[in-house]
Amino acid sequence: MNQLGAMLMLWLLPLRLDPVSVVGVALIGAADEKSELASLQEITDNLRTRLEINPIVQVTLVDHNPLVMSVETLGGRIGPFVITVDRDFISELGHDEIEASIAHELGHVWIYTHHPYIQTERLANEVAMRVIRRSAFEPVYEKVWRRTGIRGNLSEFIGPGNQQ
Ligand SMILES: [Zn+2]
């Protein structure tokens, strides 16, 4: 896998995070962060329903995620899944961009729970684009690339797009 492929990627390893620590992250934040987290969770739940993903997907905010955003499972195919979000990165995103980036991670979950053998960034975005317009992903990747200092090829990640 190249470095570009690592961005916004899924951690497929069935790491067993301590569920208590995940809850702890949600509980110890300041009031602002609680509402931010609640907002992220609401967006996630809404998109999860629209993408017809059954397992629970929880969002956590962390001070630094080298992948910017990532998702992992606490219990294999049946989850629950945890999306880990870099606090500074998400603060740079507008609402539509937040939706697009979470939909991307849910795209990985969808693949993992439906067709786990073909996990790619492109496919995660194809799933996400069932509910999010393609153009919302462009500024997200711009911000990822600015943050990481590595520029990728947009069409590699979200396809060539239509004439519009
Ligand atoms: Zn990804």
C-alpha cells in the first residue's frame, strides 16, 4: 500500500480497544466537545441508516490520528465499529465535508460487512456516494493533502466524475 492509500483508511485489524476507554473519551470532554461529538454521532447515525448498515458505529475524537480519520471494529463483522476522528482535522471541515468524510468511513464499514475482500479507498467512496454528492469529497481530499503534505490524484479516489 502506498502512502496515499493509507489516508482515511480503514484499520481492518480486529483490534480490541477497551470499550470503557472509548466511553471515557466521550464523557471527559468539555461542554463544547460534547455537543460536537453529539453532532458527529448524529450525522453518523443518520448516514448509517441511509447506507443500510446495521452494526452500531460510534464516533470518538482524539488529539491526533495519523490517518486523519479511521474506522475499526471492536467485534469483527458484527461490530460495534468505532470511527476515530482527529480533532484538528474535523474542525477544518464544513458540514457537507464532515458528512462526506464520515460517509467514507461508513463506506469501509459497508464493504467490511458485505464484501470484505475488496476493501479499497475508491470503493469506500463509491458506497459513500450513494448518499453524498461527489463534489463534497473534493475539498475533503484537498484538506487531507494539505495536512499531510502529500498530493494524490482525485480521480483515483472518487472516479473521473461526470461532466458538470
Ligand atoms: Zn478510507
